[in-house]
Amino acid sequence: MPEATRDLLHRQQRAAKVLGQLLGRAVNEKLPAISWAIAGSPSRPALAGNCDADDAADRRRDFEAWRDALAAGVLPEEVDAEGRTRLRASVTDTYEDITIELVAHL
């Protein structure tokens, strides 16, 4: 197995471990349920949380709840071609050495 593949798999294992911890926090801290993805590419954040509630106001509220819980730094808002605002925040889990990104499309 190439070393790059092995490194990526170890990164995914660390992201899965952090995700388990975050889901435990969600229960204990009554954080909203959001979708999570573990990246298959080293160019993407290892773990991404997508605030995907049906209502834009709920997506914003969920984003802010998770951003506050993780003490994530806010990244610049983006507007897509359809005029939707994309909220983003990012934080690094220094213990597991992975980046966690939160996203909400409003």
C-alpha cells in the first residue's frame, strides 16, 4: 500500500474518532443534529459538518450552535450563483491533528 494511501486512511480514522466524540458532545450539550462527512481527499478538511435543516433560519441557528460549541473561527461568507449565502467556520483539533469545517447554505 502506498504511504500516501496509508496516511489518508490514518487521517480518516482520526476523523472518525473525533466524530464519535462530537456526537457524544451533541447528546450531552443538546446540540442540533447535522450531517457529517469524512473526507476522502487530503485537500479537503478531514471532517465536515453540514447544517442541513429544512429551514434557512434553522440552518443558521444550527451553524451558530456548533460554531460556538467548537469555538470555530468564522470564515468569509460566500454567495453562490443562485444568490444563496454559504456560512463557513473552521477549527483544528490539535490532539488528533485534523481540521473540522462547518457549513450552512442559507
